Amino acid sequence: MILHLTKDDFEKEVLKSDKPTLVDFYADWCGPCKIQTRILEGLGPDFEKAKICKVNVDDESELAAEFGVQSIPTLLVFKDGKLDKRVTGVTQEGGLKELLGI
């Protein structure tokens, strides 16, 4: 399941998560973001060990600025409440596994 986040629930769902959390910063009008969404929606059971979230940069520009998101899609991985990894551009399932360490 993919959670759509706002600044109001970001801390609870990401920074206080007990699972590795991948956050996809995206926009509805972005072609590569649509490809990334299809990849995220097709993830298998291996990814149940992690939390997958999305943040719309048009609606949540404060969050995007806070994390220095300048290009989309940008994927951030948080572990134990801290930013662990960052990648910009479409990332396939194998790369997502590597990012999350699963």
C-alpha cells in the first residue's frame, strides 16, 4: 500500500516509522513520475518490510524545499527517522530493493 503524505502526517509516517521508508517526491504532470508510480504500485511482497509513501511537490512545496528536492521523481529513504539515501530519476524494482536494503 502506498501512502500519500502531507506535511501534517510526514513526521508520524516517515520520521517516526519503525520500518525503512521510501518517499517518492512527484507531480501529477511529470511523465517519469508516472512511470515511477507504476513501478511502485507493482512491487511484490518483498517490500512489505518497508513503507512506501508519495509526496506531491505541487501540493507540498514546503516539504520538497525542506529536503532539497529540485528534480522529480526524487526518492528519499529514511531509516530510524533519518535520511539515509537519495536518488533522482526513475528507479526500477532492483534499485529500490538496494536502496531499502531488502
